[in-house]
Amino acid sequence: MVAIAYTVAFEGVEARLVEVQCALSPGLPAFNLVGLPDKAVSEAKERVRAAMQALSIALPAKRITINLSPADLPKEGSHFDLPIALALLAALDIIPKDSVEATVALGELALDGRLISVIGALPAAMAAAEEDKILLCPKACGAEAAWVGATQVLAAASLQEVLQHFTGRRLITPSEAGVVQPTPHSRDLRDVKGQERAKRALEIAAAGRHHLLLIGSPGSGKSMLAARLPGILPELAPIEALETSMIHSLAGLLSEGGISRSRPFREPHHTASMAAIVGGGKGAKPGEISLAHNGVLFLDEFPEFPRTVLETLRQPIETGEIVVARANAHVRYPCRFLLIAAANPCKCGYMTDPSRACARVPVCGEEYLSRISGPLMDRFDMRVEVPPVAYTDLDLPPSGDASAVVARRVETARSTQTKRFTGHPALRVNADLEGALLEEFATPDSEGKALLTRVAERFGLTARGYHRVLRVARTIADLDGAERVSVTHIAEAVSFRLAIKTN
């Protein structure tokens, strides 16, 4: 007879069910593993053999065949150890076959039988819930997987505990979701002296998830402003927290029970490769844009990133997802992020300061910012100049509202958008508006429409730029508590759109 256990194989954030079949047959003693396993999966048989010996279980002098079905699906990772061990124990009639078949298992085995934490417990729990099965995982993954709530999660510290559970000697207590501690934000907007216009742009960006480009000389406060953005963003909604945590689970970034309601803030260095930014590498892992899903992606020294890397951002910004296509993998990751980019006005950084600028002004500025292509620049909803702050101004008292005050306004604006988009599950914030819904919710009054028409004709706004001005104006109206977009909202949105020129 063939004993069957279940586990999962990961394709992006999707966990596909894998049937682990174990057959014992007469013949020369052998332990064969088939079904398109990678090196880590192929080595599982040695870890399983050693773990069995640690429990004083001798493998029979028979031909042991393990098949991972579907056989044409690539299997990667060490989490196949536990389901292979369960299928083998069931084939030896040591544990009940029906109990094993009602379980989805994942976990790496140490040589002494301990269960070691693996990535992907959260999406695995989702797959188990869809199949109406129990999830069995290592102890360290239990609190994380239990957040799904739709299936029972059994977390064991060793293979011996698993054996005792299935034989009824000592049952494993179902895991509970870990306690999430709120992330304190020690950085306050009032720490930034001056820069009131940039702070206003940051508030609008947070309220509507509008992409923002900051351009200013070195030391003007661009990085300081971006670092304070998490302090004014609202907490993740439950569905957003689950989406984000599934990606972080696949990347191995979740600590024990570590689902958080804080929005991610990713700031990769400008030397990062394309695979690091958009995803790829072995197994087509998620990149920084997916790890920033529902959060912030901050790209400092924006023009210094390789041109090919910057251009790959164009499609994800529009669609909110990235497809990583490789010869042996084709996976899709969500990536709805708020892009904050910071750049100097030129290579030396002091183009606007005659006393410090180089001799190539203004050509150096045009050449430097031309590294940002026109199509990519067009995708920024707002562009803000960040002027330098004199050292004599650093002793002035703090100006503007504190982060807590701004955060309340942002939360109110986000709540307004949530109510507005009831019945439209694809829409969450104003940045998602398009087509007929953009006309329905963001059409300005007659004066505002006339102003926008004049601006579009005078400055040659593209259709994308025209729509992005409307979205930003809608967010400004939400911050003001206005039901209708007016000419003042259009004027402020246009001022942010036309602030920076690249040539």
C-alpha cells in the first residue's frame, strides 16, 4: 500500500498542495526520492534517516520510494523533511494513515529529530485552510501560522512530539496567534527644521499613497523627511497585514509570531541589483518592491541606481504587481507601494548655490537628472524641491505639526476613502482611481476644470499626468474634509506636479 502525506510548494505567494507518496516494496534496500526535487529536498532522505535512528526506529530492508506529486512541479526547500518522515511512518504503520492524510506538514529535521523553523508557514496555513486540513509545523512557526485563524495549527518541537501526538500518547496543544507589539516611532516631523512645503507633500503622499520625488542639495533634509513617513501612516488593515506578512514569510523576515500592523519601510542601497529590487534569483524570491507591499519604498540617491533597475519600476508602479519570469519559474508578487525617491539636483549637488556649484552648471544638472527617464518621471504624482537649511536656522524652535497630529489627519482621510470605495474591493486609496471611477469621484468644479485645462495646454501634461493631478487633488480635498474637488485643490496639486524640471 501507498501512504500519503501532504505539504506545499511555493509559487510566489501561492502555496500549492503537494502529495507526498511513500511506497515500500521488495528488493534491494534503497531510499529513492522522485518528483523534481532540488538539492535540499534530495538530501531530506539522509536527515529523515538520521532522525528515525534518533527515535530508535530502524528503516526496513526494503525499497523505499518517495514521490512528490505533481511530479512536474519544482520542489525547493528543506520544509519537505517532515512530510516525508510522516509518510514513511504511516507506511510502516507506526502512525495512523488517515490522521496523516488530514494534515498539511512542513518543517526541517535536525539529525537528532528536532524540528527547525522554515519559511512560508503563513501561506502554508492558508493552503491548509482551503483544503480543510490541519497544519503541522515547527514550534517556532506556530504563532505565525495561527494568524490565519481558519485552520488548526499544531506546532511541535521535535519528531518525537509528532509521533506521540499521532499515537495518542500526548496531544499537541493548538497554537495561538502571537502577540503583536506596536512599533514605536521615535522620529517626529518636528525634528525637521523648516521644509514646510515638503512636509505638506509628505502628508498628501501618505493620505493617498501618491509617489513623491524630493530633489535638493546634500544635507537639506530629504532622508530625514522620508525616515519620518512611517510615523504618519495608518496601521495596516487586517487584510493588508495578512498580504504583507505572507510575502515576508516567504522571504524569511518574520520572527516568531511576528505579524505586524506597522507598514513596511524598505530602503535598499543604490548598488542593489535588479533581482534584489524586483525579485528573482534562485527560486524567484520576492524583491524589495514586493517586501514594501502596502508600505513605503524609499530610494535614496535615485539617479545613482542603474538605469535598467529604474526602468523596471515603471510597470509595477502602474499595475501594482510584478511577474518574475525565469527559465524554471514564473511567479507573480503584489507590490502596491508608496515610492519616495530622493535625488541631488546635479552630480556635485550644489547646482542652486552659485558659491559652491561646479563650472558645468546648468549642463551638469540636466545630464544628472536625465538619468531618470521621462516615462518614469511622469509616474511621480508630486515633485518637491527641498531647499538647503542654514545652520543658523537649526537653533530655531520646532515648526509645523507633530507626527501624531499629522497622522490623525491622514487616518481621517484614509477612512473617508475607505467609505467612498465600499463596493469596489480593488480600490483602497485615491492612487488606485482610474477610468469612470476617477471621473465619478475626482471631477473638479467648473473653475477647477478650467484651471486644469489651461495647465494641461500650457505645460503639455500627458494623459497620465492629467489623471495624477486629479488623484492628488482628490486627496487634498479629503484632507480638507471637502466633498467636492475645488479650484484650490487643483491649484495645489498642480503646484506639486510642475515643481521640478529635468531639462
